[in-house]
Amino acid sequence: QIFFLMTAPQNNLDIVVAEMVPNEGEMFDNFKRTFIREYIRARNEIVPDARIMREKWSNGAEGVVNSWSTSEIYNDFTKTNMWNAWMSGVPDFEFSCSVEFETGAIEPRDRAGTEYSVNFRYFCSDSDRQMDKKDYKIRVKLDMADGTQIKWGERLNNPLGIRVSEYVIESGNGDPLDTGYLDTTGITQ
């Protein structure tokens, strides 16, 4: 902790997480569940502010989805209709999409505690209408290897270096960011 407080930032510097501490027990399990919940929100929730959306979805150090994903998962994310719309300047109208979790929505799928099943409800709305709420089930796998390298600029968004290495939609009929919401507003890709 003192290391982070006393060193000057250098963007060309990588930090190595030598040991994942604490890497067992209820506290760490709660941390992983919270990480997954925040990852799902950062990836899927949309706020009516283009600057905030472009920042959190960018591939720079300030982009939390990028910081919290392996390069393959982030690359798949950038192929969604909603990501392409926001990063290209569309839509220019105000709308939002929300993620709702219920108790027990994030459950482990393996004994190692690296793979989780996530259930959530998703919907988008603007000033004129709201899409029906839709249930999704996602399988998420976490990469938490000792020796993980993170960029200096990512250390505040991801101090333990945990990343999502698998993001598989198991139910919900496709990615929430490909919901067709943009098609129903007259804006097509």
C-alpha cells in the first residue's frame, strides 16, 4: 500500500501482482462476487452521458471494461452493436439501460471459485418508452493468476489484476448489447 502512495506514476511501468492475498475464504469469495456484479454493470449498463460511456468502454487505462477483461473478451465486447453505436457518436438521444440483480444471482460453478453463473434482468428505456425486461444467464470465468501484470494506469480500477477470461451468454437470446434497441429507434448499424 505504501508503494502506491510513495511512487510517482509512470505510464510505461507494469506492476506484477506477486501473490493474490487473501485468496481464500468468505471475504475473498465476496470480493469476487462484487467484482463480477460490477463487471456486468460496467459492461452492460448505459447512462445518458456520451463522455462517461466512452470513458468506461474505452480501451485506455480509464476504461474499466478493458481493465477488467482479457484482450479476447474485450475484443468480443467491441463487436457489439451498442459499443459500436456509442464509440461512433450514435446515439445522440438520451436513453439508458439498467441491470438488476436479485439475491443469489451470482453462484460459483466450480470448486476452484473461478467460474460463476450470473443471472440478471436487463432493460432499456428513453423518454418515450421502455423495452420489456429480459432475463439473462451469463457464465463468467475469472483469471486470477499470481504474477498477473497490470499497467500503472490500471492499478486503481483493478488493483488485484483480476480479469474476466470467459463471458458466455447461456440464456437470453444473445448479448444484451445486441438487444435491437437501436433498431427500434430508427438507428441501425
